[in-house]
Amino acid sequence: MWNRSKKEDDLPQKPAPAAPPGAEYGREAIPMSAYPTRPADFAQTRSGAAIGKSVVITGHILGKEDLLIDGRLEGDVDLPEHRLTVGSTGHVQGSVRAREIVVHGTIHGNMEASERVEIKKNARVIGDLKAQRPVIEDEAYFKGNVETIRVDTPKPAARPAAPAPQADAQPPLLPSEPKPEIRRG
Amino acid sequence: MTSRTSPPGPKPSLPTPPPEGARRSHALEAISAHFSSHESLHVLDLGGINQANLDFVTGFGHRLYAEDLVRSFDGFFSPGEISSGQFTEGRITSFLDQTFDFPDQSCDAAFVWDALQFLPSTLAQAVLDRLHRVLAPDSLLLACFHPDSSTPDTLAACPHSCRILDTRHLLLVPRPARRPIQPFNTRAIERFFHGFQSVKFFLTRENLQEVIARR
């Protein structure tokens, strides 16, 4: 254990094979890893692609992972199911569509997010904004139209209609129900 | 713009006391009533966007156009133009075209707040004339004017970030930099809004003149 090589440390941790049902009762000890495990939200916190400070791109970007722009982009961005972050040195000249958009830098163009747009302090945005939840911090500069996307919560399905009573059927009288009594005198 | 019978309204009543520093605004009440009774308005906020105003306007289901008029002025004109106060007609027109890029009579309400007072008088009048052009008939404009005082100390002041807390209350937060302010008295304000159908004044405790002008 103490003489384990460095290479062994670098190997990716394989998940333990799933034990058959009931097998755990036959074991004396459950093997456990002493190494730190990946956080549960690893996939969410992990950054996707990135465009560095010195990179200039002209063209349309279409992606299926999160994107961080710290450089300059002249063209549209389309990340329908992911997050776009424009860093403080980032500059986008074009329209942007993503699930979430976070702006620390500059965008000249329209933005549309199916969920959230955050325009951070000192960010500069000129263009129209359409999102479910627009959040604009103080000292951010924004010029344009803001429109919120309203999400209607689905209504519960209507109960199936009770079968219509047959015309000739007599409504059953409950045993405890008192019969109407008419007294004449 | 269409009328509606039962307005949703973001915060129609105020069950809890307003936060510290909030002040009652009768002009805001008037414009809120206009928001409640109409649908799908196009509202301009020229005091620089803030989350409170964004939530308030979009809470009614209206569309908000945001612009920081004072900051836009600083960015468009050169320091030389600003210090000399000389603005050519062509430059003013191109500033207005850039700032108010809307068809005539396409907007239904405008929050101007105190921005007009922090523009040179020729430009302030040009901005107001352009607003008159882009606002639809019967739409409302809310502006406010700091008290007129002829002492030199008060010829500079801080523009305010005006945050709408609910249908009745505003929070005025001074912005960092002081800048020259144009004095306006009641008579000057009346002359200023001469093109509008009607002008209502509300004097606040702080001597701030709130104005609701109907196009």
C-alpha cells in the first residue's frame, strides 16, 4: 500500500461493479475507497469549452456543451440546452441563444435564454433580451427591450366525466335518508 | 395597447410597511393604474435599468425598453462638446436616432425620472420632443425635478436611480457622480411640457416635483 506507484494514483477510478442482490450479506467487509470522490454535481460545475482571451473568432458557434467566451467573437452563438458565459474580457458581436446566459463582459446583439439571463455588474449589453428570468445587477449597462417568457404551469388533467345516468334509471335511495313526509290536515 | 378588465399587477397592495428610505409617489400610483388597466404596453425606462423596475413592469406583462439617458449622453458626446455646451443639430439628431430607435407613437409609457435635468437644456428639450413623437396618444410620462435653487452649490447634484418598490412606493438611490443640473421651477416645467395634452404636478416632502404628462 505504501509503495504504490505514482502511476497507480493517476489511474481513473472505475466504479465498483454492481453487486447482485443479496450479495452484501455474504461479505465480511465492504471495500471502500479512501480517495476523495467526485462531487455529485461534477457534471454541472465542470466547465465546457472555452475561448481564451487572445482568441478572435468570426462565425457561427453551435454547441452541445457549456461555453465560456473570454475572447472576441463576431457571429452568433447557439447553445440551446447549455450555458453561455461571457467573461469580463469577452466580447460578442452577434445574437446569442442558450439555456442560460451569464454576462460579465460585452454583448452587442440580441439574447434569448429559455431559462435565465444574468447581466453582472460592469457588464455591457446592447440588444434585446428575452428570458424566463432576467437578472440585471446594479451598475450593469443595458440598452434594449426586455421581455420575459411566461411559463404556464401545466394544469392537472381533468377528471374523466362520470357516466351519464340513464334516463329510465331511478336514483337509489340511501337507507339513512329520511323519506319526505307530507302531512295534510 | 388594449384595456383589460382584471389586472394581474405585481404588487397591488402593500400588506407590510415599505422599507426604510422608501417614499410614497402619487405619480407612480397614477402610472401604475394605467399599467393595471391596459395590456401589452411598451414601456420606456430612461433612468438606467434596475431589477426592481424590470420586475415591476414585466410583472404586469408589459415590455420594457431600458436605456440610461445620462450615461448614453456621456458616451455619445465628446468631452469638448460637453464642456463647451455646443451641440450641432446634426449631432443632436444622431444622438436621438441612436437612443430612440422606435417608430412614431409606438410607446405607451415612459419613466424619465430625473434624467432630463442632467442634460444641457437644448438637448433636454430635443429629447422631450422626440419622446412626444414616439409616445402614443394618451400615454403617460413620469418625470421628476429636483427643487430649484439659485445658490451655486446646488447647480451640481447626483442623478438618482429610482427603484419602484410597489405601486405606491419609490426608493431613490443617489448615483455616484455629481454633475451639472439644470434648474427648473414650476413655470419652466409647464413650458417644457407644452406639447403634451395635460401635466399634473405632485410636490413631495423633499420638495421634489413629480410630473405626470399625458401625451
